[in-house]
Amino acid sequence: MRWAFITDIHANRQAFEAVLADARAQGATRYALLGDFVGYGPDPAWVVDQVMALVADGAIAVQGNHDEAVAHGSNPGMHPDARAVIDWTRAQLNEDQLRFLARLPLQAHGEPGHCLFVHANAFEPNGWEYIQGRADAVKSLHSSQARIQVCGHMHEPMLFHLSGTGKAGDFRPVAGVPMPLPAHRQWLAIPGSCGQPRDGNPAACYALLNPGKSDLDDARITFQRVAYDVEAAVAALRATDLPPLIAERLAARLTRGE
């Protein structure tokens, strides 16, 4: 059984379609979807419908901060562009879609072997604090007994680990290169954003986990980058009735991967 970890789709249909197609081609049979399905992008209804269908078929999904804001209303602390898109997104979704986002759990446990799935972190899932470095990762790992945590929220791929003696480390993964996850350590994986990467590379991010044969003792994770039709996503943004300046700023971010 191979798992695909997908997060921060941000209503980007073209990126999500490309990632799903790649994951299926790579043999993924289970999915964990780590939140922020909406916000920033032009196709929230389509993306939410796809997430709902995957969940109905057995996928795990958790709530992100943009999902919460769309379900319950934006807050003044958000960036003005993000808040404008949240308000616009609410008008694009029907009651069933809004209800689905509102009822998503903040975290979920699941196979394989003691995994924890959460959008932001395990120490305060509804506080939406970012894991910005090793200290934040250790704090999150200390907050759960799960051997593998998988988080979204940060839009750049990263992998952290913590040994039984308290020694921590991190890796900036190379796309397509499998990395072993030995059982004597805890691991925290951040797949990177599917719909809005922010590391200067516009290619969509996700990660694959091969659990191995013995309760994750020989598990391997592979961080993937998938080229998609960025220009089609940009055109879809420009075709919305979002304020033109906001749409242009969001389109520029997609093109530059930031």
C-alpha cells in the first residue's frame, strides 16, 4: 500500500489534477489530504468536490486555516488579498461544500503505523503556527506519540527527525529520491504545497510513502515535484470576478512559485 500526502491545494484545479494523475501512476492507493483545499485559487468548488469524493472513497482529510476561514468567515488578521479571496470563495461554494469544510477534523490518526496527519502542527493544531525550523518541529514531535507526523501549512518541502536521545535533524529533500525513515526516530514530513509552491519552483509538490513490510521499519518517503499547466491556472484566475489587481498578484505568485 503506497500513500500519497497532498496539502495546500488552494483551489488550483490544474495542479491537483496533475498531482493526482502522478500519484496514481506511481501506484498510490491511499490518500491523506492535509488541508487548505481552498483560498488563493480560482476553482474552489471543483477542488472541494474532488476532496469529498476521495474522502468518500477512504481518504483522510484534515482542516486547514483557509478551510476554517471559508467555512466560518474571514478574520481581520488575514492578509488583505487572502481575506478577499476567502470572501469570494464562500460565494462559490454550496451549503454541502461549506458544511464539509466546517466539519473536517483538525487532526487524524491513521495507517500506516501510528501516523498523525495535521495541517499546521501537533502542539496547537487550531493555532495555525508554522513549523519554521528544527525547534518548532521538535515541539510538534514531542506533542504526539506518532512515529510519523505529516503536516501542511508550510509551502516548502521539508523533513525533520528526532532520536530517542533527543537529537534532532532536518533534510531538505531532493525530488524523486526515496529517503528511509528508520524506526528508531520520529519523523515530521512537510510535503510542500500542491497548489501554491513558495520555493521559487512553480511545480506542484506532494509526497509518497511506501510503508515497507514491517510496521514502517523499512518505510521510505519520496518527495515529488510535478509540472502542471501553470498558464491555464493563471488564465482561470484572470477569468474570475476577483478584483483584477488581486487576481494579477495571485497569478504572478503562481508563475514565480512564491
